[in-house]
Amino acid sequence: MPQALFIGGEAVAPGERRLIDIHLPQLYTHAALTMPVQVVRGRRPGPCLFVSAALHGDEINGVEIIRRLLNVNALRRLRGSLIAVPVVNVYGFIGHSRYLPDRRDLNRSFPGSERGSMAARLANLFLTEIVAKADYGIDLHTAAIHRDNLPQVRANLNDAGTERLASAFHAPVIINSGLVDGSLRQAASRLGVPVLVYEAGEALRFDELAIRAGVRGILSVMRELAMLPPGRVRKHVVEPFVARASGWLRAPQSGILRAVTHLGARVERGQLLGVVSDPFGEVEEPVQARYDGIVIGRTNLPLVNEGEALFHVARFRRPDEVVDTLESFQQEFDPNLDILPPEEPPLV
């Protein structure tokens, strides 16, 4: 482990914990703007892990996950280094927007460049200042606005090391996801830094179950990397299921959606998931499952245009077992079923 880890031009020595402000292009009001980064370094050698959130500025569950992570007592026994970036897309976060002011998607702008668009410059800055200093990464996301995602990990499972970390997160579902052009995962992969993506919840909304599962998952990965000492033995450990494939069912016409299927439900081929109709109910079109699977994402907005994504269905070899795992997962993290008082009050 290097004696000094340089972030934003500042050196952080082993055993130190520092809050660093990385300077960003100022607002057009002349107000200064920074990306806040907290670096926690153990006294003993170990890997360097970055954890990031709000790459899309309206995806706020990850911000709360990182806040709770940084308050975990186990970090006092950390081996290696943790780089925590709760808000990457500060511009979008301020404006409650997924995008940057130039309307670009930051997660399609990597690796970026120093002289490119605003998105390209921010992507380049994050890649050089954070990702390039790490050995591993976990990037926290939610569904887009008006959509909800079942807690899931997306990773390149063709890489054995990445697959091991994805399983260690203990989310109920793992999606074998390829590397998308312009994405953070693709750019990090080219630097030799494997990255897990944790997806859970909805944009601009806190989801207590998703937050709890995210904190637990990151700690589990850190233990797998020997960055933290082993935790207490859990009676019921979620064994994730890997989806063979997944796809969206889209609106057959514009209208008002009456959904009859909830997130996490098992569906069979031909099963009715919802109906799209005009306001009078004179013209109605059913939305039916094209194959057996589990609903891992869905829209929460009943007003839909033709072609809009409505239900995200993943295929599994044993869907019945996936449903049982989801029920166990929900019970484990449901604050209403807590036997012991939580470390802090659950969000409602």
C-alpha cells in the first residue's frame, strides 16, 4: 500500500480520514462548485475500493447508503483504503436531474477528455482522480424517474474475480451485464478496475429496504476482499440467482396503464401484467409476459406513450426458488420486522 494516496492534489496517509473537495467548473452565477470525496485509510495494507453514487444526479439512494457506510464502526479496523464519492454528478444533483446541464448522460460519456464537453470533462476528472487510484469499485444506482428496480447487482460475470464479488454482495438477483460503450464500467475495465453496479429503488425517492441492503452488500464485499474482519455469522444468507436474460415489455399504445403485477412477482408466459387503455376504456390493449420470469423493474407512472418501457422481466432457471429468496430478502431487511432496534431510525 502506498504511503500516500493523492486525491485532488492532497495526500492522505495510512491511518488518516480526510474530506477532500475536488474543484469543478464553476456555475454561471460565478459560484464555486466542488465534488466532495471522503477518503478513509487503514493503517494496514489492503486493496483500495471506491464507492460512488449519483452518477445520475437524481438517483439518491446511493447517497444515503454511503452516509451510513461511513458511519459503520467496523471501518476503524479497515485494511487498505476506501474512497467514498456520494455525489459524482453534482450539477444534476442540485437540479434534481439525471443529466448534466448540457443534457448529456454522464454514464455514457466515459472516458471523457480534458477539452471535451462538460460531461466529457467531468467523466475524465472522475476517472483520473478516483477510478485510476482504486483496485475495485462499486457504483450505486436506482431506476430512472417514475420507475422502480428490484435490488440487483449488474456485473460482467465472464470475469471470475468480478463474479466472486457480485456473489459476495448477496443481492437477490445478479444480471450478467455487458460493458456498454461510454459507461463507467467499460472505462474502469480498461484500467483493470472491476466495478459492480448496484441497482435498487426509484429516482428522487428513498427506499429503506434498498438502502439497508446496499450498506450490507458493500460491507460484505469489503469482507470478501479482506478489507474488514469477518462479521457475525448470519442464520439466513441470501444466495443470489443469476438471470439468463432480461427484457422490457413496452406499451402497445399510448394511454393509461392499469398495472396488476408488482415488483418481484413471478410471471408466466402469456400472463396479464397490465392493461393500457384510453381514458374512456373504449380501446384497451393487454400487456402480457412473453416468457416465464421475475419482474425486476417496472414503471410507476400510469400515463404512458406507445413504446415506453413498462415491465422489466428477467429469466431464471428456477423462478420459484427466486421468489422464495426474494421473500427471505424482504423479511431480512424490512424495518417493520426488526427484532432488535436499528442503529438509526429507518426512513419512512
